[in-house]
Amino acid sequence: MKFSKLIKMAVSSVLANKVRSFLTMLGIIIGISSVIALVGMGQGTKQDVASKISSLGTNLITVNIMGRRSVTVTTAELNELKKKPGIKDIAPSASQGSVTVKSGSSSKSTSTSIEGCVPSSATIRKLGVSNGRFINQDDVDSRYRVAVIGTDAADTLFGSTDIIGEEINVNGSIFSIVGVLATQGGSGQDSPDDKIIIPLSVAQRLFKISTIRTFYVEAEDENSVSEAKAYLQIFLNNKFSSDSTGSTNYRIMDQSTLLATATSTSDSMTTMLSGVAAISLLVGGIGIMNIMLVSVIERTREIGIRKAIGAKRMTILIQFLLESAGISTFGGILGVLGGYVAAYVMKTFFNTSVVISTNVVLMAFLFSVVVGVVFGVYPANKASKLSPIEALRFE
């Protein structure tokens, strides 16, 4: 029998039971859609993170002090560090998470992160303002209670970003808003769009923070990053001795380190989520095998008649394999369409960045076809081995 005729027979068999075939495909459809959408979301997140990290500049170094609180870094020491070759400027920071902030003109409130900054934070960390101004040196020296607010926090508290001169209440202290940060994207309290920035000196007094545990270093240029990190390493090694386990009490990260960490985390999450989605494909494969076994039982007499009039075992085997492959192929096509629809929904309604790769789509589709073939082997083999005499006796 011609191969083209076998294909037509397989397609006709699949279409003869549309509802059953669709329900059989459902596991494949869900699996393919999930893999495409989740991998696309992971790739989109990776690109967003890489873009945001790159936008901060390739010469930014972040230092976090951990461990014992009795040993600290002072402002005087940071000023001395600024004189080292390769180091252009340093901006200390002090932050407090999950602080309840209320708007002065209404009863609206939000829980967000408050960060104490110095004027150089704006240039070192690329913290631009879309309205008003940033913290200046006079604010820090005089401990003025002024604030620069992120766009998301502004929308939550006031429903607008045109709020220069408005007041907010932070832990019972009233702050006047002097600026609104430019939108940078992201979500959560650590997002610049959701945080509130006040003078460093005010933050230290308000939250009783007497130490500097985070500071940002701007190297002269990208080529000076290694030199600047070397001086920071020497300074911090002299300042903080290793603990009993040999680990240090500080962490130095440049943009390449942050990017590698973020990429690794994103890849791990994408792999894990894709693995979960791939389980649906396996479940779909089991469903195909079950239905094909039922089909073999239902068509036992048909198989017997065909064998009795000369149909070869290989012909029967190929037909049933084509049927199972057809189900998984149709399911794969619908799954790909479902993946694109899911990506569109995530982009449009959830503001999630999704990047769908053609390679991922092709691999997911081919995997669905392979699943259909693999799980169709046993039913097809069983059908091809039926004895025509026994098959014709089957009721």
C-alpha cells in the first residue's frame, strides 16, 4: 500500500473521533503551550535584567558588608578610598525595607523600601528624575526631611506623579517631596519605581542606623574596574578578618558578576518550570498510548479482515504509528498556537516581558511528534501482531 494512502487513512481515523482525539491531544497542547510560554518568559526576564544591569554602567561596583556589626566602614574611610587610582567616586547607602508610608493629603498608604542616599548616588547609579530634583548636599548636611519618590509609589499614594511639594508620613516624620524618579521598570520593594529616597543622614537618624553596610563605587572607566576592585579588596581584607569558616564578611560585585548571577538564576528557574511543563507532554504521551490501545481493540475485526486479504504486518504497524504521530502533531500545532496566545496574554495583561525563540518552538514541536511516535510503538506493534483468525473471531 502506498505511503500517501496510509497517511490519508490515519488522518481519516483521527478525524472520525474528533472529540476523543482532541481530549487525547489536550496533554500535548498544554505541555507545548506551557513550555513555549515559560521559556519565553524566562528569556524575556533574562533580557530585561541584562538591559537594566547594563544601563547602570559597566564601571559600577557594589560592596555589601555582612557578618559582625561591631566592625563598620566610616565616611572618612570612604573618602580616603576615593583617592585610590581607578576609583572615581563612592556613594554610601542605608536602606530599610517594608516601611509603611502614608500620603499627607489622603488616607492612602503603602509598604515600601526607604533608602538613604547622597547626591553622588544619582550619577553613580543612574538615578534620574522625571520631575523636580534629586537629593543635594545641603539636604544631607542640614538633615532636611525631603524625599524623592518612585513613580509606582507616587501612583499608589497620590494617583499622580505631579506631586512636587506634597507630603508623606514615614514613621511619624513628615517629608516634603522634591522629586520623582524616572521610570526604570521592575516590580517589588527593591524596584527603583517603588522605593522612596531620602538624605542619608536623615535615614541613619530615622532608622537608628549608625553603620554603612552598603556603598557603590564608580570606577574611572570599564578598564579600571579590576584595579578599583583590587584596592577595595585590600581595604576590606584589612578591615574585616575572615570568620572561623574562612568566609569573608563582605561581598564585592561588579556588573559582570551581577549579570552572571542573574542569568544563572533565570536559567535555573526557566529549566525548572520547563521541566514541570514537560511532564504534561509525558502525560499526553500516556494518553495517546491508552487511546491507541482502545483503538486497537475497537478495530480488531478490521485488522483481521485487512490481514486476511493480504495486508502486511509492517503496513498495519505504520498505519497505527501514523495515527499516534498524527494526534501528537495536531496537538503540537495547537500547542504552538496556544504558546503564542499565552505569551500575548502575559505581555498585554500582566506586563511581562516574553521573548519566544524559533528554536524553542521547533524543539517543543518536534518533541511532541517524538512523544506521539514513542508512545504509539506499543499499540502499533500489538495491532500488527494480531492473528487474522483470532481477530476475525473477536466480538
